[in-house]
Amino acid sequence: MFRIISKLQRQFIRKLRQWCVLRSVKSHKGYVFIGGITRLSKNTILNENPNFNGMIIKGRGEVYIGNNFHSGEGCLIITSYHNYDKGKSLPYDDTMINKDVFIGDNVWLGDRVIILGGIKIGEGAIIQAGAVVIRDVPDLAIVGGNPAAIFKYRDKEHYYSLKPINCNFD
């Protein structure tokens, strides 16, 4: 009996998280999986089949997330920062600078990835756990570190041979 109640509680919590997330975003298409604590901004646009295992999106910049996105736990996207360069006071003034983030299709973020505003992550990219992304990531690149750097690329032929099989949303 205890396992049945526990399973029902988990299902309820997952549905509640999903409902809260979908209410907060600008737009979404189809099913969204929420497997961990996830807070998305009102300027987030979700395409087909995103999977969040723990993501926070902060700031007022727009965040576009492509099809088949997967995040690990504790990921963070920051789209706004204080005006420290041309501000009217030190260390910064009360204005914010907003930068958009674009994440392509089939991108996978490991645990505790941080992405700063103004970044484009290309299709099929993999971001290693703990990486801090401060520059654009090309298609099919595998990056890691702080700051994130490319250390490998996915097999292009293999990736594109699997894409038609795994990306049908009809």
C-alpha cells in the first residue's frame, strides 16, 4: 500500500511541476518532461520534447530551446546582467542588459552547466557537466570546462543517419 501511495505522490508532483512550468513560459509545443526542480522565465520558448531534470532560467532575455533538448540536474541559464560598463554608479547601476540564448535541436546539457546570455548552442551539441558556456558552440561540438572549450565533435554521418528516425513529431 505504501508504494502505491508513494507512486501516486510522485506522479502528482511531476504533473504539478509540469503545470507550473508550462504556465510560466512564453510558448511550448507538445509534451514537456519535468523530472527535477525547474523554473523557466516568461521569455522561454520550448519546441517539441524538451526534458528538464533541473533547470533555472533567470533574466529577461529570450531563451529558445529546440526539439529533443535534455538537461541534467542543477543547470542555469542567465540572460540578464547589471550595467557595470556604462552605468551611472559603481559597482553597477540599476539598469539591466538582456541577452538572448538560442539552443538548437538535440542538445544535451550535463549536470550543473551554466550558460550566459548572448550564446548560441548549435544542433546536436553536448555540454559536459560543470561547463560554463561563455561563447557560441558550433553544431555537433562536445564542449567542457570553465570556460567551455571544444574538445571533440560528434560523428557527423552517424548523427545525421539517426536524425530522421528520432525526430518525427507528426
